[in-house]
Amino acid sequence: MTAAPSTENRVAPVGRVLLGLAGILVLAVAVVADGPVRGTVNALLTLFGSEYLLVAVIGLVAFVVGVAAFVTSREAATQAAPPDPERAVAVPAPGESFDEMAADWRCLLPGAGREHRAAVQERLHRTAVETVAVSDDCARETAARRVAEGTWTADDVAAAYLAEPTDATDATDEEGWFELLVGRQTPTQYRAERTVSAIADVAGVAQRDEGAGEGSEEADGSEEADR
Amino acid sequence: MSAQPVRRRPATSSGTLAVLVASGVALVLGSGAVRTGLAIELAGLAGIATGFTVWRRERKRWSLVLAGLGFVGCLVGVVAFLGRAPGPSAAIQSLPAMLGVPVLAAALVPVRGSGSRTLVKLGVGSVFLTVLLAGFFRSATPDVLLGATAASVVAWDAGEQAIGLGEQLGRSATTWQLELVHVGATGLVAVAAVGGVYATRTVATGTPSFAGFTATAVALLLLVVALRP
Amino acid sequence: MTDPSPTHRWRGVLAVTLVAGGLALVAKRPALLSSAVVGVVFVAYARVTSPPSPTLELDRRLDEASPSHGDQVDVRTTVRNVGDRTLFDLRIVDGVPPALAVVEGTPRHGTVLRPGEATTFSYTVAARRGRHRFEPATVVARDVGGSWEVEVQIDDGTTVDCTTDVPAAPLRGRTLEAVGRVLADDSGAGTEFHQTREYRRGDALSRVDWNRYASTGDLTTIEFRKEQATRVILVVDARPVAYRAPEGDPHAVSYAVAAAGQLARAIVDNRNHVGLAAFGREPCWLEPGTGRNHALRVQQRLADHAAFGARPPDDAPAVADQAKALQARLENGDQLLVLSPLLDDEVVETVRRFEAEETPVSVLSPDVTDADGGGRTLARIERDHRHRTLRRAGVRVVDWDPERPLSVAVTDAMGAQQ
């Protein structure tokens, strides 16, 4: 037995110590003094009736404890978990939180999801107004009016989504329901993505999945013009 | 070149050794036709393992053929064993080992997942059950029982070590020295245990008194539980 | 070194002992008793081994300590047992810099080490722009039977420096891009001629323009412009929201931290003073100073301080409070150089508030948006809007695409302004 400086084993549990002491005591008595042992065993023998029964009871106890040890041995196995340095530390991509917000299942709830839907719509609305104001070089009010009228984009879904107050378009068009039915997107997600695409078109930001990949340059260009 | 995530598969050498030792125990304790059935089953297992290994190297057709043949081999082994066992006790005795070795292999084959300690325990536990049954049916000599018990412990230790190494270091890491030393040490302890018991049994004659025997058994029971690792 | 912890992995042999022994007694099979004794021997084996106490030394070699962006760097790590006992079971996991990914081989290794013996393993990482410090290697040591486990961390502070020198920092002020130093306007005793004015009583005789007096008879005093260094505070935006990046890329904070180190060097090289602050999980403040040693101090702080940690924090105190604390430390004439990916409106608001308090602010913004559809495209558009808002407020904004060296972005931005 080792005296290891571990919190768990530095001080052995009382139960273990008692068990160990009892074991040593019985062994010592068995070796040194045959008399008392013989007396005890004979008393037990009269109690159990036969040698076999006495031994079998001891064996049964051992068997049961052994099976218990077998069953619990897996829970007891512990080992250190070293870090995983292979991959770069994982952080969310910029804008991922918006995607999560739009894909949130709570957006599907008819009444209670209103707040969630409104948050998505509000963020898109703000960006759309700003984008239109910049691209048309007009006042914020004019841009807001154009967004409300839906004349800022050719995309019907996006135009309708930002034109109405939240939940006015709850009766999603067929395409939206189709997207939902095939299990790809919630209506909010579908409309948000269409709207982002529409805003990106107006802003001149090429989306990577549309192939152009020159987004930053164009965006910077528009900014230079703005200054 | 893309990022290389750690592949947490049980270490190959220790895992293979565990399965081989467990198979050895099963073979030694089997008798007659049972032994033949076991041999066919083990060949089938080897076929499945090879099939999966080849799968990883993207030769899918060959791997499927091999794994399929291995599976058929396993089935043939079990059926042959069931049909031609010399008696019910022989069948009952070898059945746990016959099921346990594939379970152990499934826990350690580095194909998918990080292995399973539960399956290692069940697999080796089944093999050890065969050892106990062999003792119960008196179908093996005490020396064989002694060796089989020690070998079961070695198989379990190697299997657990394979999984632990896989979890902490993954299978791409070089670990053979460590595995060799670990399993070597366990093997030495096993040999020492077997040798010690064997020597004691040869030297010690005469039967102890019943009272002394009972007291010793109780004392050992208490001590072992107190010292549990 | 952590305390040794028991693995309990040998507990299963207890079952071997007790079940075999129990069956032997119940079924009267003495042969099985010897099986039980085998179990007892293994129980004893599990108890007699003592936990290892590893004393190890780490040595990391890079085939290229200053690689270019995208280069592959081979890392050779050597671990030596400097203790006096054999370590039977060492499991080493090297501390690859959090922003870098392993592209070949594995940073993990398992081995046995005799006293004085060493083991070496190697793997390849892909370099990304920035200064990347290796983290300590984690070593799990077990005794030969595996009953005890000890975890140790060993480090040698290796750094992969994937940055290039920057000629000057994008600051605010009239003269500074050309000369690279700020000349304060309050005239006094300096070295650079500023103007002459009529002599007033009390002016030092040494500053009277005697040539002019000789030719015209007017008594005038020469005023020199005092060459006064500007204090620039680098402010790294290390709030949780700045820890953003497309999959597999270093996040904006790691770019900002690397850029701050380069800019600090450029600022002191141009004889200005540089200080360091952060918006992040912990307050950070380094009093402005100048000279190469001070630039090293800034870089040290960037590498050590918890606020610039490579892993994202769970949360951070409100940025408004941090800005207030920073404002309180500023002196008149200080300017801020904020390094932020501009991924939320709060940082824009904060910058504008500093501007309103008459603290000139420049912003260097690493672009980590990828416009990859949906919210990711929205993030880019919103970031463009923030740039515009800041520029409209008079803030100087430098947009930095980390695929290009920082020096190029800074030079371009200066060229555009002149």
C-alpha cells in the first residue's frame, strides 16, 4: 500500500481501515491462537448445522461482493482528459448568431414567437434602410419610405417582409411553406435569407455562395464614393 | 492540406494483443469440436477486422467481400460448435467465451468510436465466466485454470490500456514502447502469480484444520475488500 | 504538477478474486481457489506501485520561426526526463498555439523514459498571420500498472511570429504621417524653428534674433516649436463578440493582438509614446512610454495578459464602464488607436463618445467577415455601415484584410488620405 499525497487516498476512508484491521486481526488470531478460533467456528458450526453451509455462506458473500465490484468497476475508472490542440480554437463566425436567431424554433410559435420574429425583422429593416440611403444617396426618411413601400428591391418576398409590421405576413406564401415542409428552413429563416440577399444586391456586396467573391472590394468602393 | 483532428481509436497493438490472449484462453478451454468451431469463428473475426482495415484505405469492394466472408465464418463457427458439441456441459462452458471474444473484438477494433470499456468488461468477463465454468465442471486441470485466469486479467488490462491510450493520444501517436512496457509488466506479475501459486501448491502438503481454513477465508475476504484498488 | 489521482482501473480484478473464491467455496472446487489468489496478486500489484513524480524538460524547435502567412511549419518537440527515476508511462500532448491547426502528423506522443533519456516527435502546423505562442505541453504520467495518474505542464515559450514590420501607425494629426512624429503646437524651447515675434521683457537673450537686430534694428524673439511626442493608446477590442472568425481561421482578437504588437514598435520607432489598454474580460492598462524596450514591454503584455487570451471569455464587464475607466487615465492630447473587427454597434458608440470628449481616435479593423450567405453576409454589410458611421464622425478607419500584410493595409490607407 502506498502513502500517496492524493486527496482521495491520503486519508483512507474509515470503512476501509476498519475492514483492513478486522482482516489482519482474524488472520493473526487464526495463525497465533488456534483455540478461540476453533471455539468460534464450532459455535458457528452448530448454528449453521454443517461445515458446507458455513463455508457456502462465506463464499456467497464473496461472490455477491465480487459481482458488485464487477458491475461498479466501470464507473470507478477515471483518467485525465488532456486538451485537444489539433484544431484552431473554435469561435463562431461573424453573423452566425443572426442565423441562429432566424432559425430559432421559437420563431415558429404563433403568439409567443412574436418577439423573436420582430427582432429578426427589426435588424434587417435597419440594415435595409441604411443600405438604401447609401446606395441612393438619399435621406434616411426617404429610404425608410422606399423600404415601407417595397420599391427598394425586385425581390417580392424581401419587399413584403420588410414592408409590413411583424406577423402581418404570417400567411407565408407557398414557396415559404414548401421550404418548411421539406424541412430545410423555417418561414422566418427563409424570408430573412431572401431579404439579406436583396440587401446585398443593393449594397453591391457579392455573396460568396453566389460565386463572385469580390464583395469587399465593391463595398469599399461604395464607401470611398460616400466620403 | 486540411487540419488533422485526433482520431480517438483504441491503440492497435494493445487491442490486438487483448483479443489474441482472450482467444487463446477460449481455445485452451474448448474441447474437440468446440475448438474447431472457435477456430473458424476467430478466422472469421480476423476476416472482418481485415475488411474494415482495408475499408479505411478506400478499397471498399474488397473490404466488403472480406468482411462478408468473415461474418459467414463466424456464423459457421457458432453453428458447427452448436451442432457438434460433445455434451451439454461442454457447450455451456464454451458458449460465453465464444460470444465474449467477438464482443471484446468489437470493443477494440479501431474502426469507429473510441472503443468501449463496457464491452471490454463484458467480453473479458464472458471469457472469465468460461474459466469459472471449466473449474465448476472440472473440465480443466488446476494448472490450466490458473493460467487461464491470469491470461484473462492480462487480456482485460491490455484492452483497457488500448482504450485509455486511444482516448488520450489517438491512434496516430507513437505509443508502442509504452504499450510494450505496460503489458510486459502485467505479464510479469501474471507469471509471478502463477509461479507462486504453483510453487506453494507443490510445497504445501497436509490439509489445514477446518477452523483455520474458514478464518483465513474470512480474513482474505476482508483484506481484499479493504485494499480494493 | 497536479496531485496524483487514482485511476481505479484495477478494480475489476477484485471481481476475479471474489467471484472465483466465492464459487470455489460454494461449489467445493478447490482448484478455483488458486484463481482467486491470482486476483489477490493483481490487487496487491495495483496497490504497491507508487505514483510517478515526473521532472521533465521541454525543447521545441521550429524549422522556421518567422514563417509567411500560409506556410507550413515543422515543429520538433523533445521531452527529456531530468528526474532520477524511470517514467514508465508518459502521454504527451503538445500545446499547439490555439489559433493554429495541425495539418500533418500528431502533436501527441506516448513513451517510456529512463532517467536522462529524451524522446522527440514532430508534426506540422499551418502558419496564420499573427504572433502565436505555444501553450504548455500537457503530460500525463502513470505508474507502470496505471493505478496512478499525474498531470504536469511543461513549457518553453516558443513563439511563431508570422508578422511583418509596419513603417508607421495610422494616427491622427497634421504632420505625423510624413515625419512620423507629432509636434505639439504650444511653442517653446525646441529644436525646430516655428516663428518670430516681437521681443517681450523676460525673453531669454539667447533667443533674440541678433541677425535681424543688426540689419533692421527690430528686437525680435525666435520661437521654436517644442517637439513633443504624442501619447498613443492602443486599445484592443477583446470582448467576447470580437472572438469571431470563419471556420478554421484565427479570430479577430488574435489578429488585433498581433497588429497591436507591430504598431507599438512602429510608434516608438517614430519617437512617440505608446500605451496599451483593452476592452475585454479584465481591465488592462500599460502606461505610455517610448523606446524599443517599452515596445517589448507592450508585446510582452499582449502575450501574457489575460484580457488577450486566445480562448474566448465567457463574458466581460460592460464596455461603457471600461471606456470610462480608460477616459479617466487619458491626458490632454492623447489619442486612441482602437483595434476592433467592428462586429457590433457598442464599439462604434464607444469610439464616438471618445471623439465627443475630444480624444482623437483611429480604428484599425481586421475584416473577419466572409459574406457567406445569410447572417454572414448581413455581418459584412453591417460592418460596412459601421465603417461609414465612424468615418462620418471624423474617425480615421483602416480596413485590414488579414490575408494581406498589415503594412500594406496601413500604407494604402495613408496613401489614400494624402
